[in-house]
Amino acid sequence: MFLRSLRRRARVLIPGCLALLLGGCLALPQTGLFAFRLAVTSLGVENIRIGPYALDAGLDTTDLTSLIASGLGTGSLPVQATMALGLGLPAGLPAVQMSGFDWHLDVPGLEAINGRYEQDVTLTPGDDADLRLPLAFDLRQADRSQLSPLVDLARQMARTGDLPQGSELAITPGDLSGLGMTLPSGLLTPTIRLAVGEDGTLSPIGDQPW
């Protein structure tokens, strides 16, 4: 009698448990899909400065290399800029909240830099998040033979508003909140890697699902 009752309960409970487990397995990839399909919709550079000189403020840069070279005696010459970044989701997906992200930028001729965007970002299809990230390089290790190409690179960025061809950007999303649940960073949220091509065009690096 007891065994028959136990078997009868098992026939009722096991399908229910399987349904709950299956629902959980389906929900996680669906939430993870938001990260997989996170898209960088724009990428540019603004407000470029070499030391005290603002390159996009109508500055006469004819003798800029000489001026900068004379300033290297201080032992440090910072290059500062602002990276404009657009993030979005494809149409048809519900909005999600991302708790910041880590980023890594590699610009040819300059040292690679890393950063962390600490603020929450609301990702809404059709209404891309427009973010600004501070960039800071240092030319203190550049000798005079390297200085002119670096100044030309900064001039080019100021003129076009784009990162130079060959630059690479990597973004690692933070925790994602959506559909009543939170997906921790690193769980079904891979790092997105992009290469900057001619005229600032963006293309994914490697095999990425989005």
C-alpha cells in the first residue's frame, strides 16, 4: 500500500519538477540573449587634448609638434579625449537594465587602456543609450621620432571624430536585469569585441552570436 502511494505521488511530482526545471533553463538563455545581442551602435571620439592644447577648438597645429616636444621636459604629456558610445538592443526585445560594464580600448600607436562604467544603463530597443567615457593616454615615454606620428594621429581623430582604423574595443556587460530576474555578469554574457575599420565602421572580432 505504501509503495503504491509513493509511486502515485512520484507520477504527479516528477512531471511538475521537470516542468519547473525546464522553465528555468529556458528563462536563463532568454535573458542571456539580451547580452548576446547587445549592439554598439556608434563609436566616436570628442574633445581631444594634448597637454594644454585642445585640437578640436580651432587651434593652429602647424607647430604643435615643436610645442609639445618642448613640453616633454616636464616628464609627462597627457593625451585626453572623450569616447562617445551608443549601446542598443534589436527591435522586439523588452528593455533591460545593465549594471555598468568593463571596457578595454587598444588604439594603434598608443598604450591600451581599461576602464569601468559604473552607472546603470537602461537598454531600450529603438532608443540607444548615448554614453561618454573618458580616455587618457600619456606620451611621456615617446621620443621625438615617435612624437610626430602621435600628433598626426590625434589630429586625425579631431578632424574625423572617429577612432583610427585598427583600433579595437572590448566591452564586458555587467549584471543584466529583465523578465523579473537578474543574470550575473559572466553568465551567458560574453565579452563583445569590435574592430574599427575605414571611416569608423565597426565589425565584430571573432565568432560572436550577435
